[in-house]
Amino acid sequence: MAEPINLDHNATTPCLPGVIEAMAPWFGHAANPASPHQIGRKARQALEDARDRIAGRLGAWPDEVVFTSGATESNQSALLGLAPILPGRAPPTLLVSKLEHPSVATPVELLAARGAQVLPLAVNPQGEFETDQWPRLPEGPLLLIAHLAHHGTGAIQPVAELVQRMMELAPGLGRSHTDATQAVGKIRVNFHKLGVDTLAASAHKFNGPAGIGLLLIRRAKPWAPQTVGGGQELGRRGGTPSVALAVGMACALDLAHEQMAIRQAHCLELRQALLNRLWSACGPLEVIGPAEGRGLAHTVLARFTGVKAGLAVMGLDLEGVAASTGSACASGSQRPLPGLELLVADEAHRREVVRLSLGHEQTIADMEEAADRIGRVVCRLRGDRQ
């Protein structure tokens, strides 16, 4: 079988050798970073150094960084912590679109079942939030929920403008959260400039280790912790953090920022090479999402006319190309991306959409070979003459 080509980097990215090397000494370090003895203090120093570096890269204060198990935990903790449903208090109104990742949509459903009202954020046909179109807001507490970059289309969202508009419409009543999982490590992210109260991210999305993420919580923000225990993370998340994984996340984020311009330029070249070859190999196809320059360079949401996406993904797997129809959190379902009906009106056409996401470590030759394999699968499923 031919060497596999991974076009599913939005699900996870390979952990870089330099990151693995940075983590290695800490996997064998047996001390708990909360222990007061010498080896415990050494672990604590490494943990806090990682926290400081991550905060500096993301425009946050170190005491605003909370280590978690990943973005799913971070998103759930953020939403349930910012919008607790308490006896005797009016439930919050949630401003959120159907485009959110399942790790956001599921706690939104939970809050709605507990009494929260859900109002939609306006989305244009390219999958970008409209900052000047707002639903009629009821009185009472509000929670704005808006991802920073979409996991399917790659659309980079105007989160800071949304937060500012909410503050103008409902001064003193609103809180805000952004799922920055697909943005951190790919574009510059500044927590304080975004103006949000919480931000979620996960290390394995930017060439770091799986099993660790972060939640940024703005200083002095009222907070209801969702995981309690020994008082770790300033009481905001119980449980002993992994020093090795924290060190790995900090290293991966450092590398991502130091190499960001080079990686972005390379990914743009890879994307163009992939699309050019796809048009030649199996056109017509439709690229869904924002205009060029308004989205993540490494993400392509493509509709292959006349080909069911589920069959395409299975066929591509047999050809050694990894692709997807949606998020890995919905793996096995072969369902379209959440909210795709906002971007593609025809249900049959939505069943023809495949997500292709490439990595900066790949080459133009990889893209051309992947496109050729995709072309063979698509033409075969269409019944085209070879």
C-alpha cells in the first residue's frame, strides 16, 4: 500500500520531535508539583515556567492560565462555569450559532435543558459571523459563545468585534467565551485584546501532545469551578497536572509562534497546489467558506459534485488519504459538519462535502499525490471514464 497522506490535521497534528525531546526528562520525574520537598519544587518550577511561556504567547497573565485535559474539558468548564443555572436566579441567555464544535454545542444543549434561552448569532454565506445583525436581546444575564476559527471552513471570526457589540447592547450584563482550538498556534491570538472572559485550546492541534489543553479565565471573573478536589490551579480545576505535557504544550506553542510566518506561507502554497491538482484530477468541485485570506491557510472544505462524502472518505482511506466529513468528536457517524445548512442550502449537496486539512510539515509533492488519489476515488464513484 502507498504511504498514507494525512489530510485530517484539524482532527490532530503530529507531535514534533523537538516537543517530544522537551517532554522526555519529565516523564520519569516522579514528584508531584504540589509537594513541598525539593523534587516537588523542581516539578513546580517547570510547570510554572510552562504557564508563564504560554501566557506570554497568548496575551494573558500567568494566573489566568488553567491546565486541562483538552479543549473539550475547557469548553465545557467555561460554559458551565460562566453560566451556572442556580436556584432563585434567572437563567442566562446564550448567544451562539449552529456552527460550533460538538464540545461547545453539547454543553449549550445541557444549559438549554436546564432553562437557558438560546438565541442564534447571524452567519453570512461564507460562514463568518455578522457583527451588525443581532437578535432582540431579553433582559438579564447574557453569554456570548463564538469560536475564533472554524474547524470545517477555516473561517477566522471577528470575536473582538462581537464582544464589543455585546457590551454596547447590554452593558454590564454580558460574558463571553471563545473556542480557539483551531486558531491557537495557527494565527496570533491575544486573550486580552479579544476581550473575552474565557478561551479554550488544545495542544494536539498545534503539534503538541494529546491529553492536555488550556482554559484562560480572565482575572477577577466570577467563576464556578466544575472539577473540585485538592485546590490545584488556584482552585479552578482539581487534579494533579502533568508536568511533562505542560512542558510539551509550551514548547509546541513556542515553536508555532517562532515559525508562524514561514508555516503560514508554506501552507498557502500547499493549499494552492492541492486545489490546482484537484481541479485537474476531478473537477468540478466547490470550495465552501470565506474568501481567500480570511481563513486558515491549511483548511479546505470541498464539495465534490455527485459524490457522497461518506463513500469518498472510505474510498480515500483505502487509497491512503486521511480525510473527514466532520469533527473527530463525531467519528464514525459520517454526518455533515454541524451548521452546514447555514452555508449549503441543498441537503443533497451537504452530503457531498469533505474536509481536507493539511500540515506545515508536508510538501507540494504530498499535495499533488494526495490530489491524484482523491481524483481516482472521486472519478470512480462518479462513474467517470478513466
